[in-house]
Amino acid sequence: MTTLLGNLDPAARARIITMVDEAHEIAYAQAVSRQDKTLSAVINGADEVVQRIFNYAQGGMNPDHL
């Protein structure tokens, strides 16, 4: 995934990152409104992983920290 994102032009990569961030926000809001703490925790954990992937794809972290 990092390779695919890293090979995209910055504008396309930014659009994908924005769409995934919005999807996470929607899913988290739905889990909270349903008072599903387990699903909320899973979504938060997935969001952390995805953020690390996006950061690395943009030239951020060392891959050993993923």
C-alpha cells in the first residue's frame, strides 16, 4: 500500500488520504452513536495503522516503525 501511494502524484495521494480519513470518521461516529465500544476501539486501532502507512508513503517515518 505504501508503494502504491508513494508512486502517486501528490494531489491524487492527498485525495485518497482525505477519502480514507473521512470514511474512518464516519465509521467511528456510527460506532459511537450505536454505543459499540468494541467497534470504536477497532476503528481507532485501524486509523492509527493507516495514519502510519500514509505518513510513510509521504516520506515520513522509517518502515521499521510501521
